[in-house]
Amino acid sequence: MPNWCFTTYKIVGDIKEIHDLNNKLMKLDNMKEPLVPNGFGNLWLGCLVKILGGDVEKVYCRGDITEFSYNEEDDVLTIDTQTAWAEMEEVRHFIEKVYPGLKIYYYEEEPGMEIYQTNDKHGHFFPERFILDDFEGDGPEYYNDTDSLLKAASEIFCKELKTMADLNEIVENSDGYSLHDIQVVND
């Protein structure tokens, strides 16, 4: 059984291409039977690859779309996936090949392997850069910068924390918290 990776994609660019991709997703979602037999259902990533003209034997697509929506005001298509171990990079690159007028930004989170990554280097869609996870309480909290993280952590731990080294020391000696950097990766 794999560790599950949760990824959110924000797709922008050519409006006609966004509409076409969204229409294909709606078509897949509304089918009585999956386009390609599988264990994930109509929105298996292999079904998406197939409807876009690809070969599911040549594009690694282990996982499915859990939700998708199109925001007409901003012309942004959002797709959420659950996949095995990591973001399905081959599927993303395949979509960008089929639709060269689109840019796909993503944020992936796979806590088991401590993978927290985004390709949104300017933080337009995914501005968060740190996660402070409270195992026993509120769960993960996301922070855009060190100042907001240190301020919140100072309140949580009832101690003024001025540097990341101060925070790392507290977290390392804590049984109930973990701290993660969200890496910005190049595509």
C-alpha cells in the first residue's frame, strides 16, 4: 500500500484550452463506466490521459482526481488529486504537451515521506512556505513567511522565538509538533 500524496493544481493560460480540459473532465466524471477499466473509477488519471489521446501504458498515472472546479471569474481550473507516493509529474507534463497554452502550478503534500513542494515560486496560488503540525491538537497550520511562523509559534509555545534555530530547538524537543519547509522546485 502506498503513501498517499495529495496535490492541488491551479491551471491558467489559454481560455479555450482551459475550457476544453474542463469539459473533458466533466465528460469523464459523468460517464456510467470508466473510459479505461481500473480500480479508481471515472476520474482515474489514466482515464484523463486516454481522453486526451495518450497511452496509459506510457504515462505513469497511479491515482485519481478527487475534485475539480473551474472559476470563471479568474479563469482558473483547480484539480485535486490523490496519488501514490508523489505528484504525478508525467501526467502534468503530458497535459502541458497536449495544451501548450496552459501553465500548471501545483502544491504536493506527502507527509509519510515528508514531501512538501510547489512549483509556484512567486506564491501566486500557493504562498505558504512552512508547516507547523500539531499532532494532538489543531493539526497542521501553514505560514507564508518566517515572521508569521515565529509569531504564531511564540504564542503556541508561550516563549518568544526570534529565530528559526530557536523554533527548531523547541520542535525537536517536543513530542507533539513537527516543522516542515515547503520547497519551491523548478519545472
